[in-house]
Amino acid sequence: MASDRSARLLGGLLLTAGIAHFAAPKPFDAIVPRALPGSPRTWTRVSGVAELAVGAAVLHPRSRRTGALAAAGLFAAVFPANVKMAYDWRHRPAPQRAAALARLPLQAPLIAWALRVSRN
């Protein structure tokens, strides 16, 4: 069924992102907004754990609805980090600036995708 495939893809995306937070944390540390208390590495780890937990929840049919709603919230919550990245990268070469700016509108379809998965 297409909805199961969509949920598996969403769960896989979240698990991959969660693993990346631990495998290569420095890029994530760099985009943690300075206004958050504590160290950036703590926030990188917390968000990595959140992505792993939410991804696992999306993959399990019994927790899929809750997991997908949590994914939508998580995608919204990381938006300030994407804004910080776009600002910090404003003087980088054009391809990097474009990649950072592209992340901003990408959050909306990710949120919509998670909400679709929550309804199926």
C-alpha cells in the first residue's frame, strides 16, 4: 500500500537523520541557535535521539499516527536551526548558500508529509 511505503520512507528519513547527528555531529552543532541554553552538542544529541525515537514510532503501525504527528512537530521545531544556517552561510559560495536557503521552504512539505502519514 502506498501509505505504508510513505510511512517507511518518512521513518527511514528520520532514522537516517538521527544517526547522522551522532556519526557527524559538528555540522549540527554549528546550526544550533545560540539563544538555546546549554551546549550545542547537547542539543545535537537531544535532537538526534528525538529523530531516532520519532522515526521508530513512524515505522511501527501501532504508533504511526502519534509518531507522524511528532515528526510534524519536530520538523517545525528545527526550523530556527535552518534559519540560522541560512544566515550563517550568507557569505559562502553560491551552491552552499543555495543549499542553506533551500532548506527553509523544504520544511513545509516535510510537515505536510508527516501530517499525511498521520492520517493514513
